[in-house]
Amino acid sequence: MTVRVLVASRNAKKLAELRRVLEAEGIAGIEPIGLDEVPAFPEEPEDGATFADNALIKARSGWRATGLPCLADDSGLAVDALNGMPGVLSARWAGRHGDDAANNALLLGQLADVPDERRGAAFVSVCALVGPGESVEEGRWPGRVLREPRGEGGFGYDPLFLPEGSDRSAAELPPGEKDAASHRGRALRALAPVLRELAQRG
């Protein structure tokens, strides 16, 4: 029997990433579905102070509204020179939610005078799975901020992020390679034991 797990997102790339992680971990019997595949429900504002707060707001809301186990993530870029910002404000850093080009342009402007050795940053993702219990895991992907966008893949700040030890931006990595290293991939893999248990309970 397949267990449907609601992923609190309309981002097809996030659903695809979860499917790849489940496959890589050998977890069968879970069918991830997105918000577009369930009846609409009022989504609570993501007004938490931390990634974990926001992930839990989304996951609890989905679980209450649908009765399906709900997986949510909140993620963003923490830049050393900006004291960890944009952080939880990453998606709306330039003022409008999800305007990647504007967010990237603003970040580059803010770091224009920052030398390469002080451009350290990390992508952070916190994944929460709610229903019936609650599990929360964090993944961090260290690197630094480039001086101009590179690559066509990924989304958000990926074209500006150079992972530690890599000569390619996050937007230049093929999906499988990105999953293996990325913040969300790390957080999802940390949840694998709970997802496996959910699949076995069926």
C-alpha cells in the first residue's frame, strides 16, 4: 500500500528532489504529492523567526487541513558578511516573494565591496515531517557567494553559490550531484528513517 505524503510546496523541483532522495535511500511505498494535488486550504503566514519555525508552521497546517502526513521545508542563504541574512527572508529579500532575479541583484549589490575571502555563506534547509508525530532535521551546505551568476539550473540563489570544494556553482551541478551535497538533500536524508518507518506502517 502506498502512503501519500503531502509536500507543502507548489515547486515541482522540490517534489522531484524528494522522489530522487526516496529512490536513492531505497524507500518504496511513499507517493509525494504537492499542494496543487489536494483541495485548497488557507495557508498560514510563514512568520517564524527561524527556518524550523516556518517549516513546522507549513507542515502542521498541511497535516491539519488534509489529514495526510505533511513534509515542509524552509530554506535560505545565510551570508557571513550579512550576519546570517537574508536567512528566513531569502525568498523575499528584494521585497517581492520569489523574485529570484531581484533577490540575486540585491545580494550582489550588498556584497559588491566584500573581498572574496569574506564572502562565506551556507545554504540552510530545515525539513519538518508532521503526522502523526513531528520530526525536524537541518541540513547545511557551506560555500561562498560568487561575484556574478553562473549556470542555468536550480533556482533561487543557486547561480551565485559556489559550494565548498567545487569549481561549479550550485546552478551548474546536475540534479543527482546537487542532491548528494545540497542542504535540502542533507535534511531529507536525515529524515529517511522516519519516512521509511512511515512507508512500512503503510
